[in-house]
Amino acid sequence: MSRILKTDNIIIFVVSVIASCFTGWLFYDMLAAGLILFAPTYILFKKVYGESKRKKWKRDFELQFEEALGSLVSALRAGYSVENSFFEISKQLGNIYGKEAYIMKELRIICHGLSVNMPVEKLVKDMAVRTDVAAVSEFADMLVIAKKSGGNFIEVTRQHENILHEKRQVLNEIETVISAKKCESLVMNIMPAGMLIYLRITSGQLVQALYSGTLSHIIMTALLCLYIAAIALGRHITDFECSKDTVKDKPVLGKKRIKNRKGCADVIASKIYSLLTGTFFSTYIIKMNNNIKVFSVNALNETVIKDFWSALIKKILLGVLAAFVIVSYSVIYDRKNIAFYIIISAVVIYIVPYSVVSNLKSKAEKRKSQMMSDYPELVDRLSLLIGAGLSVKGCFIKIAGEYMSKRKSGLAGYRYVYEEIIYMARQLENGIPETTVYEQFGKRSGILSYMKLCTILTQNLKKGSRDILDKLRVTSLDALEERKNIMKSMGERASSKLLMPMMMQFIMIIVIIMYPAIMSM
């Protein structure tokens, strides 16, 4: 697969030695410092190299697998059985990619298994496990479902090939957007090191103060850490494939409650919340509670709501207390400027609790962005499973099960739309009508694309529409266009986000120039 070979380890070792020695010379004027820096440098380079090799292998394999699906469709349409089609694919792709291509190794394993009468479904499932590629797993699921339910396997395979092709086109466009930002980040990363090298070559005596004394070593260590942090931040900003707003842990609004233990502030906040629900604020509270519920569809909503209001009310009380202290000080010591202190107190009362509300707004924006990013994938998955012969209800139950297993194994982060699907699957298993479940999901999402999808699903149940697959394909194309627009906007926002690492590197350059000048005075 994409394992790091012995030759790769040798290359990583040599590059790490050169990089650590260069860093020791550049920041400490000691090659021996490279011995200390070698271990973290080697670990970092090995991780980065492994990730880049994995991405490249995955991109190449998906392209090969897409070609294999095209050959499979041609063979099936020519009258071959599914089993014999794999032998035909192996011949065709062998002429294109050669015997050493990874897809050929997998096809040889499948052909050997078929020659000893092993089920083709099991062989494809094993390939999905070995490769750990989502496209192969989806194809294996379609094959199993189509074999059991008698779905149109040829049409579904052709559609799967088209989806992979469209995804590759989107990734190419994204790569075009990213390349400009990566180039900007690379130029920024070179500037501090280039400046230090230039000063060492042209003004060696001037910068000698950077390398003499304990204080200088501390400053240079701080600058090195700042430099590494700026590079890592720039890399994170321009790595759009990883920045899909994945939440590692379940987002909880407010603090985690300790078993049956409440402080005095919690009790007071709870009583104030109970009083407010009986006043004219109740309408606003209900509206806020509805907004909070969408973040914890599978959690205890009442607990999360109480945590939010408890945090908000405690911040308000803290702001009022701070304002009271400020006004009391003005009354006792500075009555002439009491109006000024009252204005400051009003600002404090507003700013202190605002952090809780702004956190809720940022979570709402993040949820919307994440759900829009996951929408094309969900629509494609639904269309493939329905085309293979699975019911809409069965699709959601299957998708929910796959997501839960990935969450347990640590292969997936918290995804809002799939948490919604888990909730939907439980409702469907409990006997709630499908139309009600889909309509509620559309309302909870609050996103037009999901509302349209739910409308298609409910119309299919009520009117028995036969063209649901065509509608889902059109919806999928619209979703891909929307994803292109999202990625373009992310590329535009990346320019403003790159200001932070740029400022960090600018501070580093200022210190490199100013510190020797100050020490020479």
C-alpha cells in the first residue's frame, strides 16, 4: 500500500540530519545542537512524508479504481458475468498500468480467489479492508446489496464511476485554488530563515550578539518555536482537505456537570432561569432553546439547555458585580467622572456574557459549514444504495451504523449530519412514520439543500415517484457546484487567515534585526 520503505527511511534520516544540523548552525551557531534537534526533526519529517505519500497513493489508486469500474461496466454490458468481468478487467488494465500497479496486485488477488470458487462479494470486501479507501468500501456494499435485492448493478456501477470522476474534477479545482495559497505560505516561511542567512553572510559581526550568552540562546529558542508554530499554522490554513470542520469530541454547550453536585452560583442561575421562563422573556428563551437543541440531537437536550443558560446567567451576574464595583469606586473616589464610569459599567455588563452567546453563534456557523460540506457525500451515498436495491429507510439505518462503528474505532470525528442520521435511524426503528422523520430532519437542519432532499424523499413515499434516482443525481450535481463555491470562498478567506503566521514571522524578523542593534549600544 503506502508503507514507508527502507529506502524512504534512509532518505528521511539523511534529510533529518541535514535539517537538524542546519537549524543548529542557523539558530545556535553550533552544529552539535543538531544532535538535540535530530529526534524531533526525524519524527516530524517521517510523519509529514508518510501523510504526503498516503495522499499521493490514495489519489493514484482512486484513479486506477475509477478506470477499473469503467472497464467493469463495459464487460458487464458485453454480457460477462460479474466474476468473469474481473478477469477481463485484469487483462485490460494490465496493458494500461503494467503489472506493478497496486490495482493490478489487488485484481490478481481477486482473480486467484475466483479461480478457487471464493465469493466475489467477500473478495471485494477484503480489498476494501486492505486498501481502506471509501470508494472501494462503497462499491463492496453495492455489490452485496445488489446480489441480495437484485438491483441494477450495471447502472449503479456506472453511476459510482461518474461520481468518482466528478469528485476528482472538484479536487483538481480545489488543488488549483490551494496552490496559490501554498505558494504564498512557502514564500512567507522562507523569509525569516533567508533574512537570518543573509545577515550571517553579509554582517557576521552584527548578528554575533544573537549567539553569545544565555539570554541570546533563550531568545533564539523562542524564535525557533515561533518559527515552527508559524509554519505549522500556515500549513493548517492551506490544508483544505483536513479543514472540514471536524469536531473530535462531542460539542457540549456549557460546562460538564459533576454527578449531583451544584455550586451556589449554579443554584442561583437555575432559580433565575425558572423565574425568567414565566416572564415576557419566555418567547426569546424558547427561540434560543430551539437553536441550542440542534447541537445535541442525540444528547439530553434539557441538560445542555440548562448548562447554556447557567453559563450565560453566571456571566451576566459576574458582569453586574464588576459594574457595581466600578460604580462604587467612582462614587467613593471620583464622583466628577461618574458618567464615564457608568458607561464603562454598561460596556462590562454587555461584554462579559457576550462570549457565551458569540460561542453559540460560532457553533451555528460551524455546524452549517460542516453540514454543507457533507451534503454531496450524503446524496451520493443515498443514490448509490437506493440504486443497488436498498430502501430509503434501510439506507439511513445502514449509514448510521457505519458512522457509529467509525466513531467507536476513532476513524471519524463528530459530524452533525451523521448524528442527525443516527437520531433518524432510531426514530425509524421505533416505528415513527418515515414522512414525519424526514420532515422533522429538514426543519431541524435549517439548510435549504437538506430541506429539498427531505422533500424529494417524502414525495417519493407519498406519490411513489419512480424517478427518485434521477432527482438525487440532479441534486448531487447541484451539491458539487455548491461545494466548488464553498472551496473557492475558503481559498479567499485563507488569504486573510495567513496574516497571523505572517505577523508571527514579521515579529521574528524584527527581533533578529533589533536585538543585535540594542545589544551593541
